[in-house]
Amino acid sequence: MATTWGLGAYARMAERLVPAADAVADAADLRRGEAVLDVACGTGNAALAAAVRGADPVVGVDLEPALLALAPSDAGVAWRVGDATALPVDDGAFDVALSAFGVMYAPDQPAAARELARVLRPGGRGHGHGRVALASWAPGSFLPGMGAALAELLPPPPLGAAPPTRWGDPAAARALLADAGFTGIEHRAEALTLTFASRAEAVGFLVATAGHVVAQRPRLEAENRWGTLLAALAAHVSRHDTGTGAAVRLRCDYLLTTARLDDARRS
């Protein structure tokens, strides 16, 4: 494993995020035969959605080999290990770049935005422009809010790192993409809902699927603080739970962004 994303059972979370990947693919208005790149693809939700819609070829790139190993090998997608800030693909090789809760986690956000532009074909095909479609968690929404709820118990982010939810803020995302040469930038607020039979089930799921939390369990247990983390997470779930009775419903807000490459500004 190259990152903590490979720890735990992230594939279980990825299954819950499929509707957002479908929304990304639909927002890109894919045409049959278009070349599509899924950036920071994880287990490949957006790439698989593109392949189902007739895109060809489809390539998924992720930094974590352990996640790529979980992606289906018979789905018509080529899986490659690579960094979102230095994608292992040629300039102008794709008509469309997608990312469903992936590129937002690249530490160098301007570099990641420039890579989205670099890999798109000048002029594109079908629509006349290379284009992107991205899903990014909104600031303050439930899943990013886990970080704030557990901040005192987990290692801090790298010094000076911008929050991943910058991509989920319309103004900030617009600035990142515009600086990279994109135009026609549009945003739409979307949400998906995580449901569980109980709050205990929700906490267990959120712990098991969060590699960065799993990575810290031995340390926190040694410090007798693992129970503190579970209690803090349970409180976070309780604050956001809109379910009735024992059932839990957690709304996860995200920003769906589309843009096209401004070929005149292409570097």
C-alpha cells in the first residue's frame, strides 16, 4: 500500500458512492467512443460508469495499488498506478476527464487542475472541447466533517495544505479550474444519503472504511483513547442523523462541477 486509503474496507464505502459516479458520468454527457480518464479513481466507480455508457478507451488512474486491485479486471477499463499531479498519460490523450471524490485529495491542487487540462485533447471530439466533470465533498458536509470531529485524535494535515473541500466550494473550484485554462465552468449542488440500521452500525461502518482512522487505531488503543474516538464519531453521527426511530440517515452534500478546456489558453 502507498497510502492509508488502502487500509480498512474502503470498497464498502465506494459501493455507497456509485450514484455520485453515475451523476458525474451523466453530467459529462459522454458520447460513445470518447476517450475518458478517471483521475484518482479509487476502485473505479466513474471509470466503470463511463465504460457502461460506451466510452472507449477508458483509463482509471490512482495512487493506491490496493484500491486498483479491487477494481474489476474485465470491465473494459485500463487501470494504472499514478499521481493526480503527474498523471502517467500523454498530453491530449482524452476527450473527457472525470473524478468522483478523487482529485480533490491531491495535495497540490493547482498542479492537479493543470493535469486535468494537460491530458485533454485540443478541441476534443463531439462537443468541440475537452471537458471535465467532478464530484467533490462540500465544505462542512458530513464526511469531511468527520475530520473536524476527530481532529484532536488524528495527525494534523500537512502544514500549509489546502483543505480537499476547496474543490467543493464553487468560488474556489472555479478559480482552480479557470487558472488551469478551463471555461464554461458550472456547478450544481447534489447529495447522496448513507443509511444504517442503527447508530452503532453507522459508526462501525465509518471506522472500517476510513483508512486514516484504521491506521491510528494501534496508537490510540495504546494511549487508551480509542474509545474517545468512537464516542466523538458517535456524537458526529448523532448531530447529522435525520433518520426516524433506530434507523440512521446521513446526508452527504457534494458539488458537481463541469467545465470545458479553453484551447486558446492552453499551455
